[in-house]
Amino acid sequence: MISPEQRRIFAAAADVLIPAADPMPSATAAGVDGALLDQVLEYRPDLVEPLVAALAECSGPDVPSALDALARDRPREFEALTISAAGAYFLSPAVKAAMPYDGAPRAVHDDVDGYIDLLANVVERGFVIR
């Protein structure tokens, strides 16, 4: 799906978009160009074609300028690249571990008795097709 050369270009572009910032790793340190990219593209196969087009535009030595031009002239391809980079980044275990967010605490609601009562009504009513 994505060639090794395209992965190299993706890694360079992703590092421009997502540089390291303490305590967060850079995109390549998070491993966005490997299995995480494959996972994103498995979830979003519609991104493959515009991502490949974006990578073709970013293959030169001046990746930041290429990204600026891509954002200005080819927003669909730029969006595919940024969604793929951010998606792969936030799938990374290294990023999840570095994020200072534990999630909102959730109250435990164990309403088994209510659920059983609800099911008892269904059993008593029997099989009904409306």
C-alpha cells in the first residue's frame, strides 16, 4: 500500500508537523511511519489516494515549503496527510504514556436488578412481532 520511500517522506513531513516537545515525542519517535500508519489507513482507506498524492508533492529536500504549498494549493491532500500523521501519532503507546491525561473518572452504575426486571417483562410478554 505505502512504499518504503513513501514512508520515509511521510516521516519527514510528520516530523515537521509534529516536532518533539517535552514531554511529547516527535512523530518519528512515536513510530508514525510504520504499523501505526498502516492502522490509520486500515481505518480510513479513503485517505490512501490523497495521501500518496501529498507524499509525491513533499518528496523534495524542502519539506516545510512543500507542506505550505500543499496546504495552500491542494487542501484535500494536505488534510489526508495531517489526518494520517495525527491519527498515527495518537495511536502510539509512547504518546499515550507521555500525555498528562488520565481521562474523566466515571461513576460505576451497576443496575443489574433493573436490567433483570426489564428482561422479566420481556419474558412474560412473550414473542411478539409488530
